[in-house]
Amino acid sequence: MHAKLAADRPRRTRGRLLVAALKLVVAAWLCADLAGCVVVDYQQRRWIFQPTDDIWVPGQVAAQGMQDVWIDFVSTHPEQLGAAVRLHGLWLPQPDEGAPALLFLHGVRWDVRASAPRMRQLHALGFSVLGIDYRGFGRSTSGMPSETLVAEDARAAWDWLARTQPQARRYVFGHSLGGAVAVRLAQEVPDEAGLIVEGAFTSTIDVVRTTSWGWLPIDWLITQRFDAASRIAQVGSPVLVVHGSEDTMISPQLGRALYEQALPPKLFLLVQGAVHENTDVIGHEKYRHALHELFGLGKPTNALSCASNCADN
């Protein structure tokens, strides 16, 4: 069953990451004046987020039965000041109205439907789950995403969750690039019950440094920094950091480094044999242990504690 679920996930190759890093290097030659840097910023956003109109069919199938939700707000972002924004989301509630609620923030390229299998895994762990598309993805308002625009989108989704689930304990979850978005949101809001990130990293600069082009001095060029490491210590709730031991997209060392910057209580869960796309499937039962031990959610399936069996401390 695990193998089938793992296979039914969109693949993100290391080659795609290397190509993005190479494009950043080329962009350095273009940024000779202000106009050039504006172009580089736009292209960098496109290379990082990789929004596409393509449909990942297994995700579309997994999204069937989820409720479509629409989140409307007026942007206060300088780039789109006063603009009406509409975000599309998928809502997968629990029968129990008192169940914990979780905001799911996805990574690059695919729209929220590609995350539907992962959302169902979290639902099976007891959460009511809201997944959203940022501007520029899926059926949300069109445009080119940026670090600060998706932060505004995440805050609007969090406000929607607070309005519709006022009695629930509410958690922030981010996968891959969404992990950095989740860290920023958890740092900024005062009412999250916990933060969970999977396949996350410390910053985009650190990710580039793990590639074969990482020796080049291009730090000054990167505008979309997603500096989660500098923010996570300001998160005021328990933090669970999850990573696959065989993740070749985002090094487990970056996940561990992010964990080290968080304040306790916290747990680091290294899922042996898992890669970037299937950590939640391979580590499903260890997830269950970690959620119980750190957040007091659900019940573990046996007497082993996460401190001895789940967290690779």
C-alpha cells in the first residue's frame, strides 16, 4: 500500500533544482542595472515557484469529494495594493466539530489538488484540513507569486480557518517550499497550536549551496530568500520538523538545521528510507507518535515514545 501511495505522487527531480540554480547564475550577468534587476526578480519568482497549468491526474482523483472553498480579501501588499484577491482551497473536515484543524501550505509547481493525497494522510491522523492555492496557482487569482504575496495569502487562509473553526486547535503545516511559508505564518500569528514542516529548509540560499553551483557568490542576487531559519526561533508554539532520510531535493541536513534553530518544545522526525515525495506515507505511524507526544493529539499505536523511537536526536 505504501509503495502504491508513494508512486502516486508528482516527482520533483534534483535536475530541476540544478537547472534553477544555473538560471540564478545566468541572471547575475543580467542584473547590471535597476531595470535588469527587476527582470531578474520576476524570473527568479517564476523559477522558484514554477507555477503550471498542467494537471496531475492522481491528485485530481484524490481531490474528489473535498469541498471547494473560496477566500476573498483585499490585498494590502504594495505590489497589488487595493486589489481584490480570490483564493481557491480544498476543505476536508472531520465529522467531529471539535477535531483539530490544519492549514496545509503546498510547495512548488502543482496546484493544491496535487497535495490532495497528502491532505488525506493528515486527515487520517485526525485533522480537519484546509489546503489552499496561492495567487498564480490553480483557480486562485492569477499573477506571479512572490515570497511576500504568498505570505499574505497564507494569512488570509489562516483568518478563514479561525472564523470557520473558532473552537478548534489550529495548526500550520508546510511541505517543501510551503514549509518556509508555514514558518513565517506561525511566527506572525499569535494563536497557532503548533507548527509542522516536512521536507523543509533553512533558506533558499542554503538550498542553492547544496547544488553543484553552490560555490558561486550569488547570495546578493537572491530576492526570494525564504529565510525560515531566522524566523523559527520566534515561533511561540511546539514545532515538529519531519524529513525523509533519502530526500535528494532538500537535504535532511537542512531540515535538521532548521529544527536546531527552533525553541523547545520540539521534535525532529527523520523517516528512514523516505524521499521528498513520500515521507508522510512511509512515516505515517511515526507521524502519529510524534503528534501524540508533542501536541497530545490522538493515541499512539503502541507504548514506544517518539523521544526514543521517532525523533532522531
